[in-house]
Amino acid sequence: MSENKLLAVNQLQVYFDITPSMFAKKAIVKAVDGVSFEIGKGETFGLVGESGCGKTTLGKAIVRIYNPTSGNIIFDGVDIANKKNKDLKSYRKQVQMVFQDPYASLNPRMTVGEIIKEPMEIHNLYTPAERNQKVQELLEIVGLKPDHIRRYPNEFSGGQRQRIGIARTLALDPDFVVCDEPVSALDVSIQAQIINLLEKIQRDTGVSYLFIAHDISMVKHISHRIGVMYLGKLVECGESEDLYRNPLHPYTKALLSSVPIPDPDIAKSKKRIILEGELPSPINLPSGCRFRTRCPYATERCGESEPPLTQVGTRDVSCFLYEK
């Protein structure tokens, strides 16, 4: 991984101060709290977890929509975590984002051609004629028609809008793309089309993805490696097939047990792991292991100290059950 490494996130923290007033008790949301992982060139790293676990915040911190509180984001050997906005223009050319909502992420006052050309104009790439040619090429790549260039976002379906968003993302030929739940707002049949499109683009261009989603079965399909997040922390990380076939952390096991199986006979014999208790507040986190309030294997020690992310075989797991 080290020779082929494109992105390295080291002990990244993203905190938000939500104290309502200067007289109130200080309230800090630890949305991302000490997350570390690497992504290689041409690799897809999947990030999965419940809503509110910090997945999207992590993705937005990597593209610097949010400013990190501490830690490092090293892209192609350069730490961009503390760079100011004026110094990030070249980085933002290399790192792009596909947003979750295809309806809110496109400017309704701009045509498709204007939307896709805008990044090229911001970065002063190509001549006007070359930009028009590039837009036509991108529309063809994402499976849209040439005459769509003059139409507006409201004239398209959700799947088509997401294709427009992907075309805009590719306008700068990025090396790395954060896909923030790019198919969650789409119908199942359209989801498969978008996933296949992203895979084809990766094969053709060698782009790397951080793929964020709720559905661990979908993440497994598109990802080379998977990281599982819970309340701002990575609790398990490993090769996609290996993690899916043999989950180690109790939280990962619960996520996988909820994946529906199309065969009714197998589904009847499958044991569903139901997590007890409520998801803790990110403002008032439990002591020790953050998952202990819902974990069926929790012991007294789990409340006293937080288990570090340690290597177990080819996997990294944060659980005392696998302590050497």
C-alpha cells in the first residue's frame, strides 16, 4: 500500500462547537474522532455505518468543505489539512465529490452544459471550443445524449441528474473522488446503473474512490477495502471479501446480519442480531468503548478504557475480544 498510496488520513478529528450561548455549558460534537486509513491509486475504499456516525463529515473534511480540528490529510505526499482556502485550488482540481442529493447539488438556473463547464472555467482549462467538446465527451461517458447540453436539471430524472453530477466531477480529470452516498436517493434499478458507471470510469481512468454508504452489501460490491464507522471512530477495517465473509467486531456483525437475502429458504435460517438500547448522543459519549451500551459482549473493562484499533490477522479491529 505504501508504494501505491494516494491518500493517507492520520488521526483526523472534526469537532463542532454547538454551545447555544456564552453562558451555557460547552457542547462539542465529536463527529470524527481520531480516524486513520489509507487509499491507494485506483482503489475504492468503502465507508459504512449508521446515520450520524460521521461518514459524510469525514468525506467533506477530506475535500476541505469542513476544516479539520486536528490530524493530517496527506494527498500525494502533501499535507493539506491546515492549508488555507487560497492555497487549495490545485488540490481541488485533483479531488472532487459526488454529492448524495442529485436534486440539490445542481444549480437549477444553469443548463447541463453550463454546469459541466463551470469547473473548467474556474480553473482556466481549455478554450471555449475545447470546453464544449469536453462536455460532449463527458455526456457520452455518463450515458446522456448530446442534446441534453441545452436542457435544465428539472427536466431530468434522479438517475440522470446524478449522471450530470458525475460528469461535472469528471470535468477536471480528478485523481480522487469522494462519493457521498451517491445512489441512496435513487431507485434500486438506477442504483445498479450508477454503480456500474462508477466502476467503468475507474477501470478507464484509474481514479480512486472513497465510497460512503449505509448499505454494506453495496459497499462490498464496489470496494476493495471497507472501513466500518461508529460514533466518529473506525471499529473495523479490512479487505472487502474477507470482512464481508467473516466480520469480527460485534457492530460489523450486526450490520451484516441486517442485509436481506433474496433466497427465502436461506433467509429463514439466518439469525438477525438486534442491537439493544439507543444510539448514544455524539455530545455525551459513553466512557470507554463507544459501542458498549449496545454490545452483547460488553464487560466492565469496556466502560473503563477505549480499545485501540489493533491488527488481527489482515484486519484492524477495535475490540477487547481480539486482544493479543
